[in-house]
Amino acid sequence: MQVISTILNIAQGALQANQMAMQTISHNIANVNTPGYTRQKAILDPQSTYTLDRLQFGLGVKVDSVVQFFDAFTTRTIHQNTSTLKEYETKASVLSYVESLWNEMGGSSLGQTLGEFWNAWQDVANNPGGVTERAALLEKSKILTQKFNSLSNELDGIERNMNANLQMGMEEFNRLTKEIASLNEKILAAESSQTTANDLRDQRNRLLEELSGWVDISYLEDSNGMVMVQTSKGMLLVNGAQNWDLSVEGNSIYRNGVPSDVSGELTGGKLGGWLDIRDEIIPQYAANLDELAGTLIQQVNTLHTAGYALSGGTGFFFFQNFLTPPAVPNAADFEGAAAYISLSSDVLGHPENIAAGGVSGEPGDNENALNIAALQTDGTLTIRKWVIEDRGRTLTSSLETGTLDDYYQSLIGEMGILAEEMNENQDFVQSLLTRLEEVRDSVSGVNLDEELAEMMKFQHAYEAASKIIAVVDEMLQSLMQLR
Amino acid sequence: MRVATQSLYRGIQQSIWRLSRELKKMEDKVSSGKNFNRPSDNPVAVVHSLGLRSKLARIEQYQKNMDTGQVWLDMNETVLNQVSKVAARAQDIALRLSSGNQTAEVRAMAVSEIDQLLDEAIALGNTQSNGKYIFGGYRTDVPPFARSVSGGVENVVYQGDGNDFQVQIGPDETMTAGKNGETVFMDSDLFAGLRDLKQAIADNDQTAIENQSAVLQEATDYFNAQVSDVGIRQSRLKIKEEIFSQFNLQLQNQVDDLENVDYSRAILELKEKQTAYEVALAAAAKISEVSLLNYL
């Protein structure tokens, strides 16, 4: 009797174990498309044995554990590359907007208006007494100054947008660190009874991946199964069940409300990208645009004030004169010149005050107009060029010799190269990431065919165990029939 | 290597994204007809094309300046030819009268004619173009030449200045389009010669008439020299204009080569991308057909 009931128990245990294995397969199949899901497997183990008449008998099967096929190394690499990808994506999209602002390949670009400005001076030189030519010059100059003003304004706008982005991004960022901290707590509680909290871990890994998209992080799992998260520069974001919120205050980022800027600790990801754009890329364009505008004001005004208007008067400014230091822009510091540049009140509405004359201002005197027009091809101008690095903490500049056109074209070229580089990097990291995900999925991902095959395996085992129960039933019945 | 079901679909998705992006780029190229639409498409070519375009715009302006110069030179040529004729005509009269005593009537007639020639010469010196006096130097708003009488002596005074009108015909290259009246007229002694001839005829002073005849001969030569000087500058412009229009054409070609799409190649490439895209879609459909489920 004891043996028969043992057979029944073994069969019942087999039914249970195979059911559990099927349950795991079902869970896998259900999550085939869940992002970040890690394939699980029920590990079957023989039950302990017992000894009867010096013979050892097995007691069937049990589910020892449900394990995850988790590839920690590849996952970490994916997280790192996610930061890089998001940083490039962010920069590429802003640069593409900056490119369209410049609209170099279309009409009415700054380069083209600058060319038209010089040509208008030539027209005045061809007919220095002509009112039409003078009025046309003022009109072209107005378009040019407005182009400078609007570009400068748009660049400022991008900087402001970056701050708005940071503000919004920070809410999401804080939510993520908070959730990671709370999952740490849940995993600690769940795993205190020796099991692995597979699904909670998947959830936390997904959040870590999301967080990597915001900023470059590094993390470490402690012996309790909780992760400590810090930025790659070493600022602690999550430790155990605790997280530290970041907040945007003006141009600074505070941690935990402490009024000290920690933005230098944030690199990579969208946050790092936005900060780089706000503090390096856009300020550099703006600074170089200022140099272009400032040089134009300085060169044109120097010649213009020395020339003679139709009235014979001299000393008129063409562009609004520089401010007195320390106010900017001044003759030595062109900061803000692109926003500042405008026609002076001397010539605005007074085309006769354009100093086309170089000796007397007689209506045929075109010497100064020729001189000013010749600035276009003056290759001896020295124009300062800025390089802004280290989030605006390192500013270096060098003097470039060449025409204003040369300088402008080099700005466009550099912008194009940077945008191209970002696009290419983005493509490269994207394909690298796809490759890495394949590697991770080769370990962690669910393959439906494989699961179906497994399912068949357990289905048959289940049927066989059921058969054993039926056989035991028959055995018991034959036993009962013994009278 | 195991392949997860998700990987299969992700692979297809990625290649469809990539192909559709490339397809879009090719379509942009074909529809805009431009090889690049923004600096990042090809920074080196964009900067090159900006340089070419700016050169092109400059050359077009120089061509415009040369047109202005041409108008001035043509005007100068016509006027100076006329003036040379006036001087020659006056010299004719001087020659005629120097060959012996003439009647008072003939002399009176000659005096009147010389006086008119003087008026004519002054009028030519005061020629206007577009409302500007072309021989006044920079003073284009005042008639450069006027008769005046001071201390009973008749005279022609120059009211312009000593500057020549320049046009820019190339980078760092200007050309004198109009010389001032001081150089063109006053230095020729034409006005003084006519005045003195008139006086000499009125005085019936044979020696003085002969003297003035020589002066007027010099004036004629002087103006002829001026005309050929203008001619030299005209041919300089003509050569320059030819160079520029050729240069302009070359630049235009370079810009076209650089910027404009080679349609036959672009359309071929577009076709290739379309095919690749269709193949990817077909593969996607095929993959979803394959499953163990079909056999269970």
C-alpha cells in the first residue's frame, strides 16, 4: 500500500511540477513583446530519495527555482550606449534646426544679404549723388542688420528652450530615480525569502535603461540586491531606498535643494546634450556671430566717419556706434554686437548723410563708397574666433585673417561638419545598439518556437504523469477486488 | 546564437527605418534637384558652393559697374570727338584768315563764328548724363564751364574740381571712367585759344592769328589724344567684360555641377533604394509566416 501511494504522490508531484513549468512558458510567451522582459525558466530537480530495504528510491520531481536568463554585461553596455545615443540625437535635432535658421542654401541667408549690402555700396559708388541708390543701400543695410538681430535672437531662443527642456526633463528624471529607489526596497523585501524577484528586477533594469537616456550613469548592485546609482562623474542619485531630486534654478541645477550648481556632474544623455547645447554649442555660434557683426560695425564705421556726406558734413556713423566700456558691445569687446547692430540715427531716414565722398562730398564724389565696398574683398581683416568648451568654463579665441566672407563661410562649414558628425555618430550608435540588443536578446529574449517546443515537452510529461495516476487507479481497483 | 522572436521583428523594423530614411533623402534630392539642401549634407561642398556663389555675385556686380563705366566712356568719346571737330573748325578759319588781308565783313563773320564755336565748346564741356555734369570732377551738380569777364578780359572759368570719377571693375582694381574738366579742357588751352583767335581776327593781327592757329592745332591733337585715351580704356573694359562673362559662365557651370543633381544617376539610385525597401517589406511578411504553430 505504501508503495502505491508513493507512486500516486510522485505522479501528483510531476503533474504539479510540469504545470509550473508550463506556467513559466506561458509567462514567457505572454511577454514575448514586452520591452526589457527577461526570459525565465523553471528549473526541475529530483525530490530527495528514501531508503527501503537497503534500496534507494526517488520521490519524483520538484521545481527548484525559476531563474532568469540575464546578461548583466551586455545590459550595462546597452545602458552606456543609450546615454550616448540620446546625447547625439538631442544635438543632431537642435543642430538641424540651427542649420535651417541659417538657411544657407536658400535665399535671404545672412551670407546673401551681406553680399547684397556690399553690392549696394558699389551701386552708390556708380552714382554717388543718386537718391535712389542711397535709399536702396539703406534698405539693404536694414535687411542685413535685421538678419543679424533675428539670428542672434533665435540663438538666444534655443538657449531658453534648453532651459525649458531641462525643467521638464528633470521631473521625469526625478520620477525615475524615485521609482528605482522604491523598487530597491521591494526587491529587498521580496528576496529576503531566498527567491529571486525576476519581474521586479526586469522593471528596475528597464528604469535604469530609461535613466541612462537622460544622463550617463554607473550603477552597482549590493549584496542585498539593491542598486546604487550615480552619474558617471560620481554624483550619487540613488542609494538603497533613498533618491536625491535634482531641480532647475535659473541656469543652475541643484541637488536636493542645495544651492550649488551640479550641472557639471551631468554628462551624456538628453540632459548632458541639452547642457552642452546651452553652454557650449550655441554660445560659440553666438560669440562668433557677434564677432562678425562687431567687425562689420567697426570697419564700416571707421571708414564712414572719415568720409563726407552730400552736404559736405563728415563724422557721420553708418551703423549705431559702439557703447562706452564697460558696456558691450564696445570697440574692444564685440559681445552682443549681432543683437545690437542697427543703422545709426545719422543715416536712418537721411540717405543724404551716407558718406559716399572721400574728399568733399560733392555729388560725384564716390571715393569713400569705393573704399567701403572694397572691404568685401579685404583679406587683411583680423576677426576673432571663439572656441567654447567645458560647458562655457573654457573660452579660447584666436585671430583669423581673411575677408568677412571667408569668416562667415568657415562658420557655416564648421556648423555643417558638426551637424554631419552628430548625424553620423547617431547612426553609428544606433546600429551598435541594435547589435547589442540582439546579443542581449539571444540570451534574454523569448523565442516563440523554442517556447512552443518546450511546451510540447512538458505537455507530454504532464500526459504521462496523468497516465500514471490512471494506472495507479487501476492498480488500486484490482487490489480492492481481492476479497 | 539564439535569436529571440523580438529580434527578428526588430531587425526588420530597423532596416525598414533605415531604408525609408535613405529613400526619403533620395526623394528630397530628386524633387529639389539639389545634391545638398543643408550644410550637414556635405559641408565641404556647401562651403565650396558658398564661395562660388559669393564670387558669382561679386562678378555680376563688377559687370554692372563696368556697364556704368561704359556709359561714361561712350559719352566721353562722343563729346571729345565733337570738341576735336570744333577745334579743327576753328583752326580752319584761322588758316583761312592768315593767308592775307580780309575784308572787315569777312572778319566780322569769322569773329561771330569763332564766338559760336566757343559757345559750342563750352556747351560740350557742360554735357550732362543722367542730370550729372560729366566734366565737373566730383562737382557734378554745377556746370563746370562758364564765361566770365574780369577787368575787361573775357575768360572761361572752370567751376569743377580736379578729381576723376572711378568705377570698380575688379577686386582691388578701379578704372577712371571720367576725367575732370581741368585735365580734359583747361589743359588743352582750347578756350583761351578760341578767345585769343577771336581777338586777333578782330584786331586783324596776322601774326597773332597764325600763333593761335598753332595753338588750335595743338588743341585738336590734344583732343584726338583724349579720344584715343578713352578708346584704350574702352578696349580695356571690353577685354575685362569678356573675361568676366567667361568667368561668370565657368562659375555658373561649377555651381551647377556641384549643386545640381545628376538625374539619370539619382533616379537609378532611387530605384535601387525602392527595390531594397520592397525586399525588406517582403521579408517581413515572409518571416511572420514561419512558426512552429503551423505544424502543431
